Amino acid sequence: MNSRERVRRILNHREADRPAIDLGSTRMTGTSAWTYRALKRALGIPSETVRVYDLFQMLAEVEAPVLDALGCDFVMLPAEELPFGMTRGARKPFTFWDGQTFEVPAGFDPRVTSDGALEVAREPDGPINMRMPVGGRFFDLIPSMRGDIFATEHVPESEWTFAKTLDERFLRREESKARALYDATDRAIVATPPVAAPQGYGDTYYWAIKMMTEPSYCRAYMMRAAEAAAWCFEQYLQAVGAYVDVVVISGHDYGTQGREMFRPALFAEFYVPAWKQVTDAIHRTPGVKTWIHCCGSVPNLIPHFVAAGVDCLNPVQWTAAGMDLGWLKRTFGDQLVFWGGAISTQRTFPFGSPEDVAQEAHQVLDLMSPGGGFVVNPIHNILPEVPVQNIVALYRAAQGYRYPG
């Protein structure tokens, strides 16, 4: 059974020869550049080159030899647009504060402060508002540059502009890339288009207040945005739908460690109808699954994710309140693919031994793998603090796992 066959069984809630495994198919299931170099060394891969594609999170492009060594079943369809307003293409070496050199997009030109920090603008031609201090491993938002999250202004309806047509040249490039990747590998392809399910605008808390104080306005805004997004997804999948298995539609977080960020009833009222319009458009392409990322405690949002047409939920943060894995599997295991959660990234992964990691991973696999519908990945991206031996232990445990009975 090859990876594509394995994945399609598991995404349709059927068991395969072993669980499906992911590293690096999305911006939320990857690894820090620092970790990635150490991982390549541990796996005996001779190349020292590390390419960073997401400078905000300092995520590395995961190469085929690493995917092979770890038994990974997914591959990312590379996006042209990158964080900080950059595009994929020309690269240059850049040496960071600890002397390590990574390949970065050629347009990366940070300002170096007197204390050695790197500062950049998050948006093209925007103000400097992101900072990596000496000792940092990703960029932080400069707090003083954040707007007032309780602002009362809203975007007038006359200024609601949503792109409704993707550029034909872009679509043909995406089609060509997807076809070439499909022919070059038997892994399942995960795509992140330059469009997403509607989220409102501004800070999440600001939008939550707005949903309560201006419901008619917010409802109209979300549905107008959904109409445009649905059409963009349709265009995109007309180009690549024959080659991809999974499409990312949202990377927003709606949970904290202890609870949802706003009343779940608001999600049901404003998000579900809008998202359903988008997922219905996507599901018109046979076999393509919808994927969202949402960290934190969201047990009361999960029924609404299902109602909105979500197929895959990442990262399954079972260390947050109300996210018991057994309950999740019993309650939603036939409706959602749980993508991630194979190891606690707050405790065991960074602080445990390889034996601790293998034991916890087996416990999670015993709960989540039966009946399909589970993809092995940690809870969010792998950070530099995780010992490389623990990364290898997790993926070896997943590769060797077989279903009970």
C-alpha cells in the first residue's frame, strides 16, 4: 500500500496498513529550521542545506529524504505567496544570531538594531512591526504596533471588496505544479490556496464584540465574503482538484488553554452558514477534504465545525480543557479526521525521554487510530526545544504501529 492509498482510506474513516503520518504539509504541522537541521543530521542525511519558507515562524521546507526516513504520507503543494509579502523563487543565505545560516527568500532584508535584533514589516511597505531578538527562534509582533482591539470603527459596505476571480496565469501555474508533484510522488498532496473561509476582520476579540453589537452587519459581511471565497475555491480546484487530497481553509485559533475565545453560539450563527457555503463548493470536487487548524480548548465548537462541513481538525490539543481524546474519538470519530495530537508538545515532547515519547504516542495511537480518521503529527509545529531523539522516537513509533487485534 503506498502513501496515497493509505491516506485515502484513513481520510474516509477506514483502517489501512498503519496510521497516516505527516510532517510539514502545512504551516501548522511543520518544524523549526533549527530543529530541522539537527533532524537531518540525526537521520544521516548529508545535506546541511535548510530552506526557510515561513520567516514568521521560521519553518523549514521538509525535503523528500526526510519524508522518506520518517514514513510521511503527505507533501505540501508549495505556495507562491510567503509571509512578509514575499514570494517563492530566488533565495539567498542569511546568518542568524547564533551563527547558523539558512536559505531564505531573496527579498528578506531585516533591519538590525543596536542590540542585534532583527526587525521587519509584516506587510509590504508597512511599518516595522515584527522582531526577532537575539536568542529568538521566530518573529514576535511588536506590541506597540497593534491597533486597539476594542475599536468601534467598521468597514463600510461600500468598501467590501473581495477578490472573486483568481488570475488565470496563477491557476495554470498551480495546475502545472500540482500535476508535476502528483506524478513525482505517491504521497497525498495538501494545498493551501491564497483564499480562506471567512473570519471577519481585526482581532478575534474585536470581531466577537462586533458580532454581538452589530449582528446584521457581521452576518452580511460574512456571507458576502463566503460567496467570494467559494467562487475562488471552485476556480482553484478546477485547476488542481484532480491532484490534491486536502485543502486548508482556515488557520485561525478560537480557543485558549481553558475555554473557547467567544460564545460557541456566535460561531454557529455567523461562521457556520458562511463556512458551509465554502465547504459545499469544495466538496463538489470529488475526494477533496477540507482542513482547519484551531488550537486550544474548543469542545463546544467541534459540533459547529462538523456542521460547517469541516473534514479534518488540527491539532487536537488534548492538553487543553475539555479535549479528552477518548471523548473526541467516541463522539466525533466518524465525522472528523483528527490530525495531530500524537504527543504533548507542552510536556512530553520537549521534556520527556525518547522512551516517554514512544509510550505516550502508543497510548494516543491506541485511542485514535482504530477505524481510521487519525493522522500522526505533534500538537502544532516542532520547536527548537524538542530533542531530536524525541522527534525520531515519535515517528518511529508511528511507523511501527499496527492496529489492535
